[in-house]
Amino acid sequence: MKQKTKAPHIKIDPKSPLPTYEQIKQALKMAILSKQLVEGDQLSSLREMALKLNVNPNTIIKVYYQLEIEGFIYSRPGAGYYVKSDPSKIRLGRQELFNILTEEYISRALQLGYTKEDINKKISKSWGESALPKNSKEKTDAGN
């Protein structure tokens, strides 16, 4: 039975201070950490991903290699790349990505001239307005 290749929507921001490969890597990690991609899902081939994102295939090789070293994907020679799910790796990855996104958000807000108090007010207001289910956990692994 041939498995369908999965590819999350990846948008590359040419104005981002992050290199292209890092943007792609973060997008794939986010898809894995948010369970958009799950254990055993096959990723797009190197060539297919490069064409889709209009980047050099070497960029995708670098992304897949780094994700494999970090333990988020594995390769099967001649068959492609697949998502690997290790609960402790997922937990740590979620914390790491949460920290990166938080630091990026705060940095951009400060660049726009907002103060710490402005940022705290906005977060509190947004949290209060969010549509979280009433039975959702208030504490997540992000705070640990």
C-alpha cells in the first residue's frame, strides 16, 4: 500500500532575518509538533519540496538532514523521508519552538516601540478574548 506524501503549507518570507532553510525547518517542525504531521507520514521528496518552494534542492537536503539529526524525521533509502514521533523529543521541541516564537514576538513588539506593559496588556486581553474550550488546560508544557 503506497503511502500518500504529506506537505504542510510553508510560506517563505524573503524579508525575514531567518535564512530560508531555517524558515522551512521551523515550518516543518511546527507541523510535527502541532501534530499536523504524525508518526509515519511521508514528507515530500527533496526535489518536489524544492520545486514547490522555489528553492535550491540543497536547501531541502540541509533541512531534512538537520531534522533527521534532531530526531524529528528519518529516511528510508529509496523510499523517502518520514515523520518520527518521540514523545520526549516532541515535548522538548514544543518548548524550544515556543521560546523562539515568544522571543521573536517580544523583539518585534519592542522594535515597534511597545513597552513591556503594552505587551503584557495585549497578551492578557488576547488571552481573555480567545476561544479556548472551557475544559482546556490552563497549564501547558510551555511553562515548564
